[in-house]
Amino acid sequence: MAVPSTSSAASSAATSSAASSVTAQSGVRTSGVLLVVGFVLLSLNTRVAFGQVGPLAPVAGFSSGTVTLLGLLPPLCMGVFAPLGACARRRYGAERGLLWASVVLVAGAALRMAGLPGLIAGTVLVSAATAVVNVLVPVWVHARFSPRRVGTMMGVYALSMGIGSAVVAALVAPVAQASGAWQPAIGLAVVPALLALAGIAPQALRRAPRPAPTAAAPGGSPRRPVARTALGWSLTAFFGLQTLMFYTTLAWLPSVLVAAGVSRTAAGTHQAVFILGIAAGGFAAPALAARRADQRPHIAGAIAVPLAGFAGLLLAPVAAPALWAAVLGVGLGAAQSLAGVLYVRRGVDQQHVTALSAMAQTCGYLVAATGPALAAWLHTATGSWQALLSAFLGVLLLNAVLSMRAGHDPL
């Protein structure tokens, strides 16, 4: 009976090892692709429902009170429900927390088709789920992507949000006109919600250890609550004040331009330019900021750019309205996505990232919810928009002082 030679056995073992290695590498690549695809699908869905009401209101005949309420609910609910993100991470982990949030997103998107009461109740559900997603996405990025990819993925998150919202917003009016009712147009949001659920499910259902609580600082001493740290309040100031201006500008920029002498048609076009600027700034800022250990220059840039835009609107609104709209979009969009990088870079572990994200977004969105109403009151009280624009210049200068601690690690 022939006995295999030692060299033959070694060759067979090497072949088997190589095949196993190829299989493992293929599995890693597949897992990586599913991770990125799931992340993009989740990101595409995050702001879809919030961009539907504005373009749909003239077609559906919603009252001004309804439009105001539906515009107020998202930032208000995202502030109120942001702490649920921290609870979801502790109980389920980031990925399973995102899975449950996606289930609620689907339910809320479907409920919004059930008449006006359903539209309001569904918006609350969608906003609550989005609040959880907003808090957990930086945690997920911190855990699943390498440090050199953090900025790119947060940029993809911001860009995908803009694309998803813009595509659905462009479709709602034609669908409502073709169907003769607003419910099918609102129902468009169910499709990306289902895609988000399908995208996150493979990540959430994989076998992974539950996150262990970490209550100690790197030196071993118990970590102070973020609400008692300069870092926590600096991050909150940056996100909160920038978000206040973001939502106020999103609501009132066309009115500011029309009052300055720009035609309504042109003002609508400039609003679209503003939104495109948001997408561009939202992608670029984190991609640039995450490459460095010190983000103070990027915070300064995210403040200086809208400062130039508001100054332009105040001093020469009709000289270059498209330019001012683009500059404001880039600057305010950059600040929105830069905050996500700051949570990841300043947080020392998943629990810390979650706490920073939850605190900044809870306070930030609650502050932002007051912005459009305060702007309307200020305009009524003064009879012009100059007071608001001047106030925003002051807010930006204040934020430049308050937010710099968020941009670097303490020595």
C-alpha cells in the first residue's frame, strides 16, 4: 500500500490553507460590502419624511397651521427623544438599536398615510426613530470603521441624507397630482424606510457580543457625566447654535430674499442652491476634518463660511443671492456633519461617544425647534429681516468662542 510522501502531504495542506484563506478573505469582503450598503441605505432614509410637507402643501391644501406644526415636530421630537439613543445602545447595542429604530421608521412612514391625524402621529414616530438613528450612527461608525474612514463615512451619511430627501421631495407633488390625493405621495417614504430596514438587518442580526458598560476614564477613575464637562457643553453649543441657524434658514431663506426684492421664482431656485450647498458642505467637512487630530480650524471654517453668507444677505442681498445661498448651504451643512466627527474623535469609547452625541442632540434640537418661530416673531416685531440677520452674526461670533474646546483633546 502506497504511503503519501511528506512533500505531497505538505503540498495538500498548503493548498487547503490557501483555499481557506481565500474563502476567509472573500467572506471579509462580502461583510464589508454589506456593511457599507447597509450604512448607505440607512443614511438615505434619515431625512426623507421631513422634506415632503413643504413641496406637498400647495397641492394638498394644508393650512398654514398644519404646515407649521409639521415643521416644528421633527426638531422638537428629535430633541425630546434623543436620550432614547443612549438607552437603545445600552440595552441592545448600536446595530440592534438601529434595527429597532428602522422598524419604527417603517411603521411611522406607513401611519403618515392615514389621514391628517395619522400624518401628525406618524411624523412623531418617524422623528423619534430618527433621533435614535442620529445618536447611534456616530457610535456605529466609531465601532465598525477604521479611524481613517470615519470622516468619509460621516460625509457619506450627510450626502446620502441630502440625496434621499431631495429625490423624494421632487417626486411628491407629481405623484399627488397624478393620483389626486396626497396620501400616495406621503407613502413614498415607506420605500426608503423598508430599504433601510433591509440594509441594517444583516448587521444587527449577526452574532456579536453585547456592549460592555464602561464607566471609567482612561486613567481608571470614574468618568464624570458629560453634562458636567467643558467638552460636553462645548459640543452642545456648537451643534445647538449651528442647528438653530440651519433650521431657521431652511424655513425662511426664500422669504428673506423675496423681501429684499428677489422674485418668488428666483427665491425658490436659490433655496434649491442652498440645499445643494448643504449636501456639498455636509460631505466635504467630515472628510477633511477626520484626517487631523485637531478640528479647531474646521470648526472655525464652519462658522466663518455662514458668517460671510449672512453678512452678504444683510449688506447686499440682491447683488449675488445665489452666491449667498450657496455659501450658507455649504457652511451650515458642514457644521451639521462636522458634529458627528467631533463626537467620534472626542469620545474615548462607545459609551462616551453615545453620551456626547445624545447630550448635544437633545439640547441642540430643542433649541433649533424654537428658531423658525423666533425668527417670525422678530420679523413681525421689527418689520424686516435685518434684525434676524444681525442676530445671527452675533450668534456665530459667540459660537466661535464657545465651541473651540470641542475641536481638540486636552493636553
